[in-house]
Amino acid sequence: MLGTFGSLATHLKLKSQTYQIDNWIFKLHYRITFVVLLASTILVCSRQYIGEHIHCIADGGVPGHVMNTFCFFTTTFTVIKDLDARLLDTGNLPHPGVGPYGINSKEDIRRHAYYQWVPFVLFGQAIMFYLTHMLWKKLEGGRLKYLVEGLQLAAYAFEDKNIQVQGKSIPTKNEKMEKIKSVRETFLQRIYIRSSWSAGLILCEALNVLNVVLQFYITNKFLGGQFSTLGSDIWREGLESSVDPLEEVFPKVTKCTFYKYGPSGSIQLHDAMCVMALNIVNEKIYTFLWFWFIILFICSCTVLLWRLVTVYLHSKSKTFNKMVFANTCPGKLNPWDVLTVSRHCSYTDWIFLKYLAKNVDGMVFREIMVGLAEELDKSEKETLLPSESKTENEYKLE
């Protein structure tokens, strides 16, 4: 199984992005969470550190390897009444949840059938966290890449000939000016920028929130409804009870019952006590995931709230725009140029400029902004066209 997931992982290698089309919280989903889940999948398949995943102790009536195989592929269980802290403290209970349970026993038990499915579920969740990134790349359509192609090193364009540096080309001064002019014209004519660009980004960010909720729900159902309060139980009961709450969800020792027919046809019960070595790893993985999903949900919701703020303030507040673009070109952007451009921007235009700023040098972005401000100021001072012609032009731009 380790070899299977390992071979799949080689086709899912993360490459460093040349172009930034999202934010760092988005990356928490398809980079950090994806890698964590993929690494967890490989870890639970590995026997290098924990040996066999299950070892069962039974009488001589059933061979050991048969019992191990049977108990791993069916279910083991714990007896709920034996999850008693008082018995554990007095030494009358060697293992939480392990006690007498016969053929006609009426005791309530808790079955543990998840452990054989853990690697498949973790791998499936890793893929689902990567899907929103794939969707956004499809919706974005390479527009940013088209515009900023050749501008990454344009800040160093001081010569009249191309210079090669570590396999990358520094454009000439004329190429730099032509490319900046092309970016400004493309932006003003809205050739590559459509309202669906920002709508697609917001949609994928909303899908990230829904995906976290969905994965939390799936994990909770997978662990028999015990995942939803796992973190809080560890914090609360771990300080108050001798029975570790993790022992209830991921018991290290469980029971297993094997039935077979005797020589005369009667049913014989063979009771086994199984050591679940894999649960040492499972408990740490799912404890981390509980806290990580909570953090990821909060961060993802914060992004959506930030989007609402930017939709309202992007064309109204000089202070807001100065703050947003401060890290792009510190001390070099004229706030009035920023405000001039932002006043004429739809939200899609504004957020596209923000991501354009993340992909080019600050000095290059300053030249783009200054040129856009001059063009927009010039258009305001010119004589307005007749209303019908203006409407027609606006229709063409849209």
C-alpha cells in the first residue's frame, strides 16, 4: 500500500509558482494541508517504525496470523463499561475498554472499524484540498502570466541589449517600455480582465471554507461521531480523568472475537486481545487535524470578510488604498495616483491590479500606476463624446 501511494505522490509534486494568483491563506489549503494529509497517508502505510499494524493474542485454537488478519479486516471493539477511571486507578482494569464479553453478553460495546480505511480517507481528503486550486487555475486562465511575462526582471533594464542572468533574460529599455505600455493599454481596454475573474477568485475562496466544513464532517462521521469534540475533550478530560480521551477514540488495546465450528458442529468462541500499534500514529494525526481544521476555517472566513471590506472601500478610501499598496512599492506610490486609478476601477480591475503588483517589481508597478493615472486624468479632461457614442463605446469595452 505504501508503494501505491508513494507512486501516486510522485505525480503530485508541488512546484514553486512563478506567478502569484492567490494569497497565502489559499496556499494553506492546497500546499500545507495537502502536504500534511499526503504525508499522513504515507506514514500510516509505513511499517518501518511501528511494525505490524495489529498483533492479537488468542488461545491455540486459531493460528496467530489468521487471528491478526481476521481482526484487521473485520472490526475490533472495546467494552464501554470498562472505560472506567476508578477501576483503572485501583488497578482492577489493566486496559481501558478491555473486559469480559461472551456470546450472550448484553454489555454495550464500541466497534472500531476505521483503521483499515485511514490511508484511503486521508488521501482522498488531500485531493479534495487541491481541487479548489486546480479550479482557480482553470478560471484564471493564465491572464496574469500573459501580462507580466517578461517584466519579472524589468527593474534592471538599463541597457540597449538583452542580458542573460542564471537562465533568465533582462529585457532592454525599449522592450521594458513597450511591455509596460502594453499592460496599461490592455488594462484600460479590459481585453483580458472580465468580471468573472474576481467572481471566480471569491467563489474558490468560498469553496475553501465549505471544503473545510465538509472535511470536518466527513472525519467526524468516519470516526463514529467522536471527532467533533476531540480537541476539547483532550483539553478538558485529559486534565480531570485517568482515562485518556484518545483511548476511547484510538484504543491501543482492543478485543476481537473469532467464531468457528467445532468437531461436533457446535460454535466455538475464541476471544482475542489485540494491540493496535497503528493507533499510536492515528491519534497524533487526527489530534493535529482537529486543531488545524479549526485554524483553517477561521483563516478562510477571515478572507471572505476581508473581501467584503475591499468591495466597499476599494474605490472610496485613499487611506485604505495606501495601506493595501504600501508593501508593493513602499514610499514610491503617489496616493493620489492610486486614488485616481481606483476611482475608475471596478472591483475586478482593482483586485487584478493588486495581484499585478504582487508579480512585478515595485518600481515597474509604479510606472504602470503613474501611466494609468495620467491616461485616466487625460480622458476626464477631454470633451465628452455624445451620450449615444459613449454608450456604444462602453458596451464594446464590456
